[in-house]
Amino acid sequence: MIALSEKINSINVPWDVTTEPCSWEGVKFNSDNSSVLEISLSGYSLSSSNFVPLVCKIDSLQAFDVSNNLLSEIPDLFMTSCGGIQGLKLLNFSRSRLVGSLPSFVGFPGLEFLDLSYNALSGNVNSELEGLELALSANRFEDKIPEEILGYLNLTLIDLSQGSIPNRIGNLSKLEVLDLSHNNLTGAIPEGLSNISTLSRFAANQNGFSGTVPSGITKFLRHLDLSFNSLTGSIPSAVLSASNLQTVDLSSNLLEGSIPAKISSSLVRLRLGGNSLDGQISSANFLTPNKLAYLELDNNKLSGSIPPEFGSFQSLALLNLAQNRLMGPLPPELGNLSQLQVLKLQSNNLAGEIPSQITQLQKLSTLNISSNSLSGPIPSSISSLQYLVNLNLQDNGLTGSIPITIGSMNSPLELQLGKNQLSGYIPNMPPNLQIALNLSHNHFEGPIQKTLSGFDALEVLDLSYNNFSGEIRTFLAEMGSLTQVSLGVIPEFHSWVMVDTKGNKDLINTTTLKPSSKSGKGNKVAALILALTVPPISIVAGTIIAMLILWHYRGKNITQGNLLTANEIHRSDIKLTNVMEAVGYPSNIVLIMRFSSYCKAIMPSGSIYFVKKLNLSDKMFQLACRDRFRNEFEFFRRLSNSNVMTPLAYVLTANNALLLYEFAPKGTLFDALHKSSGSVMDWACRYSVAVGVAQCLAFLHGIASGPVLLLDLSSKSIFLKSLKEPLIGDIELYKLIGPSESRGNHTTIAGSVGYIPPEFTYTLRITTAANTYSFGVVLLELLTEKPAVSAGLELAKWVSSNSVQQDKWDDMLDFSVSRTSPAERSQMLAVMKIALGCVSVSPDVRPKMKSVLHMLLDAAPSSD
């Protein structure tokens, strides 16, 4: 093992040769530590494979994993020597850069599992791999499956890349899982697949398949996913009635006709949205009792009423019937769905009042019944929905006043009550609103009330088209996170706030937002490593605690203990006085983020730095312990990635944390793409930024001690050192808040509007899949030059709804860039496919960021 470590010779591998190998990360010994059983070197960015043959000297080895690296070959010496290890059962070379033909593993008699997926292997799949459990996806194999391969035990998937599925695939009598998703496959789905009695899962989503759905395809299946294709015709009656069936996804196709008369009681998830299905929804279609947890029939042409019998589906967690032609009342029986978390019935013709029984759904996180013809008051018991995150009742005919108890709801991030006939007193609103508060197009009148103040995280406030009069209150201008306000007359808001003033002609602007006058006299602080006295400075009130940071004041340089970098230039360059002055004047603010503000600080030498200010008195940071600050920043000091915006120094004050970073002269990606004064980005720049951000996320998600997640990834949190060099900011927040500690108040960390994944409304969790979704939105911004949200429409939803037919993809690209050359247009279309995978509705099918990075690199133009 010592020789292996010396041969690897990489600082990325945390093996300490002065300690026993049994303590090394990724190495597993037997019970008495006498024999090595497993070695994992996954995710260390290893590029040389010279060390690989050395493992052949370990006779006891059972598993060898070198996935997620940069290896370009498997050495011949490994192939000739390691076959003699009788106990070697698992080899994982996936997610690297292997090229050439598929290696022959005929000399490995004990091998049971071989993973070569996500490489650049090409040629044919030969028959020498018989009997193995294989993972060969995302390579460049030809679409020919030799007859000899029929004996494979568990062929998991082959990436056919292009062409069609061979009909003889139905002869793979031992096939268990066939996953062909996210390819460019065309033609019909072979009928022969229905003959494979061992096949339990078939996924071919996001391809170009046409024709009809084979009637017997689910005879033996448990899971079927044919979404995002161009399948036509009706759904055969037998497809949804198979007794073992658990999940079916036929969404986003061109299917017509009615829903089949018999739906299996074993189904857990049924997705038929985004088609042209018509007819009525009948409860007789669904056998009871059933296990149905997710039912999505949205975006069709279904008519009639919502069956009251749906209230007996006791496992239902999500019901989506939006954008159909349904009419009649909202069944009060839906209030019996005790497990329901998401209810979407928007854009139908539902009428009558909102039944109070709906407010009995104690687990409900999303309620959207907008764009119907509902009338009457908002039920006063709405406040009993204490887990509700998104409430959308807009565009109905609701009357009366807003229930006075609505302010007791702590979970809502979004409250949409616009386009109704509401009037009267506006009560206190839910305190944690973040996405939007929309009261527009109602009959509210009189002065704007103090009850609309105090929303520190609110981005959009819409009070337009009411009858408000009097002064625009100063407290509105003090909401630091606002990005859009719709009132009546433009007040003096911060320069980054877009203000829409339609419909309230009598409002008078008297606001004059001035720098805060708060200040505090210096006090000497005892029991600190270094006690400091600070004179009054605007904005930064109170005493600098400077705990454990050893920062000299009064013109002296910052000492070594302050800096989280070994760069001597920064040590001698940063002056505390300049830092404090920079944050003392609002004119130095260059960016307001969800959790922080960025100021520009110029040092006496002329060097420029970013100073980020975190408000530690915010309740979000109260969940974290101040004493953790230094330890967490020691963690970030050890990070080594050129696209991570790493702090150079920090200081703690009574209420704030100030962090210093390298200055990004090109501003943010949002500025470059969406502001007229921004820099023009050609495709080469945009592609380079996409790869850089993907590299950063793959690095952060792959950290051995556990993934570091971004709580607010957006084009505004991506800074540009140059037009081709991105820096990802706000990476510290995940550590400062802490995932376990933040679960009690996830409403404060949902991210920015347009980048929040759909599952957040009911999971309330930030995950690696959530980061992938946000990155997918950034990719779409790079491809279309459209912002994440425009005119109330989310970019991800707009692109997804227009992506079913690939011939429409061209129309969504930024024409000023795609017209440059056929090669760049082709690359942009390849990246569009990657982006669509990232913004998939289901987090389970989104690729990991390391896979995304590999796919982006594969999309790079050739050097010819």
C-alpha cells in the first residue's frame, strides 16, 4: 500500500504514509487488518493511470473503484496481471475519460460487476463479457447488439446514442433493467420488449421516439418511463392495468383519447400530463383501495368534474389536474386526503366557494387553485395549513377580506391573491414570505398599511391596480431583498429594485432612503485574544469582536492569523480601516444577494476587493453558533478549486460578519447576460462559464467529508473574473447555517425565484439534485439570454414546455449567438439537451454534477 501511495503521488489523495493503511480513507481491511479487501480512489481528479497495475499485487482485493477521475486508459499490465486475483468481484472505471474500444475482461474469472459508464468508449459491445452485471451507459458504442450478448445476466443499459432500438432486443431473455433515457433515439418502441419476463424497469424518456405505445409493454414491468418523446395515438387499455406495475410516466408526448378504463391498484405514480387526452375523469378508472401517491393529469383536454371519490385515495401525496377543462365545484371530499402535500387545480373552469374542508389537509405544502371561477370568501381556517409554502388563489372571483389569522402562518414563501375582488383591512401577512406577495387587481383602498412591513427576504411585492392613496411609506424601501415593487409612483428605492407603478394614481412619493444612522460608541471587550476599541462608524454599529482573528487596527497590516490564504500579497495589502470604510457607505454596495450584500473596497495600494456583509443577527444565522465561524472558515481555507470564490480574510462585529474576496471586475453573470450595459458574451465565453460552474459544483458535491451545497445558486451568485472565468460565491452559507440546524426554518433558504426546484415546496430540503436544477436554469440563461423569470413566467417551465419536439429547440436559442456558425449552433443544441436533463421535474432523474460536467466536456467542439 505504501508503494501504491507513492506511485499515485497526488496531493488530492489524503493518504498519510506515516500512519497505518487501515486508517486510510477509501481502504477497507478484513476484521484483523491483515488483508486489503477494497480500495476506492473515486473523485480525486487522478489523470495518470500508472498506479493502477500495482493493485494487482494485492491478492486479497475484492473491489477496486477509480471512478470519477480523469483517466484516459486502463493499462495493459493491469489487464494481464489482475485477472489472477480470484476474489476480485467489482471493478469501477466509470465517469472518467477512457477512449478506444471496450477492453476484454475474459481473463477475470471471478468478476461479477463491471462499470465503464460515462466514458468515451466506442465500437461494438463484444460477447466476452457474458455473465457480468454491466453498466455501459453514456459511451459511444454503435447501435449493434451482437447475438452472443443475449446471455448477459444483468445488462443495465447501453447508450445507443443515435439510431433506433433493434427489434432483436426482445431476445435478451435475462434483461432486468433497460435505461435508454436522454439520448437521440428515434423510431418506434419495439413490441418485443413485452416478451422479456425478467424486465422490471424500462426508461426511454427524453428521446425522439414516435409511433404508438406497445399494448403489452407493461406485462412484466414495474416501472415505465416514456416521457418527453413524440408518441401518438391512444393509451392501450392494457398498459395501465398490469398487476405488478408501480410507476408509469407517459407525460409530454402527443397522446390522445381517453384515460384507460382500468388502472392497476398497485400503481404508486401515474404521470400522463402534457398530452392531448380528453373525455372525463371517472373514479371507476381507478381500482380501490389503491396505492396511488402521485397522480398527474395536467395539461390535457380533460373535461367534466373532479370525482368526489378521489377523496378516498388515502395514499395520495400529489394531485395535479391543472390546465384542463374541468368544471363544477371543488369537492369537499378532497379534505379527506390526509397525506396530500401538493394540490394543483389551476387553469380550469372550477366554480363555487373554496370548501373549508380543504384546510384540513395538514400536510399540504402547495395549494394552487388560481385561474378558475371560484367565488366567496377565503376560508378563515386557511391559517390551519401550517406547512403551506405556496398559496396561489389569484385570478378568481374571491370576495371579502383577507382572514386576519393569515399572519400566524410561518411557512408560506409565496402568497398570490391578485386578480380577485378582495377588499377591507390588510392584516399582518405570513412573516417569512420570500418569493412574492401579490395583492394586485383587487379593491383595497386608503393608505398602505404598516402590516406590509418587515419582510426582509421578500423579492416581489405587487400592490398595483388597487385604490391605494396617500404616502408611499418609507418602510417599503427598507426591505433589503426586494427586486420588484409594483405600486403607483416611483419612490426612491435602492438602485437595484425594479419598481412598477401602474394603477395607483393617487400615491404620493415621499420616501427618501438614507444611509442608516445607527452607530455605537467603542467599548473595550475583555476575554478576547485581542481587545480592540473602534470609533463610531456608520452602518457597522457596536464593537468589533474580532474573535480569534488577530486583526490589527489603526493602519497596521492584517497579521497572518487573519488570512485564509498563503498569498503574501494579500497579507500586506489589506487594511482594516479601508474595509470598515467600504461597508460604511451605501454608495459602495455593488450587489444585494438573498443572504448578503457585496461592497467594493479599495486599498491604499489601489488593489480592489469584495467585502461581503452577513447580518449575523438575522434569525437564519441564529441557528448557527458564532463559535463555529473560525472552524468553518478553516475548512474553506483548504478548498482548492479555481472556480470557488474563497474568502481571503474575515472579521466579526457585534451584528455582522465581513468577508474579503478577490474582486471580480466583470461583475456577475446576470449583469453580463441581462443588462444592456453588460459585456457581450459570445458562445465561447458562455460555454467556458458553463464548464467552470459545473467543475465547481462537481468539486463541492464530491468533497469526501460530505457535499457542500449552494443555498442560492443563480446567475447573480456567479461572478466573472473574466468573461470566461466564473467564480461561485456564497459557498460558506451551507456550513454557517448547517443542514441539520436549518431544517427548522427552511423557508429562509429556498433560493431565488426561478431557480427553486419544484420538489422544494413539499420536501423543504436543499439537495445536490436541487443544485443541479438551479445549474440547469443557469445553462438555459446562457443558451437563451433570457432571465430566470420574465413577465411572471419561469424560464425552466417555458423551455420544458416547448422542448417536446426538438425541431423547436432552435427557436429558443439566442439567435445572435447561434447564427454565428453551424458548429456553435450544434454545440448549443447539445448543451440544451444537458440543461433539460438538469431541470427535470423529478429530482431522481437529474444527473449528478460530475456527469453533467462530463457531458459538457463531451459537447466541446473538436479541435479541427
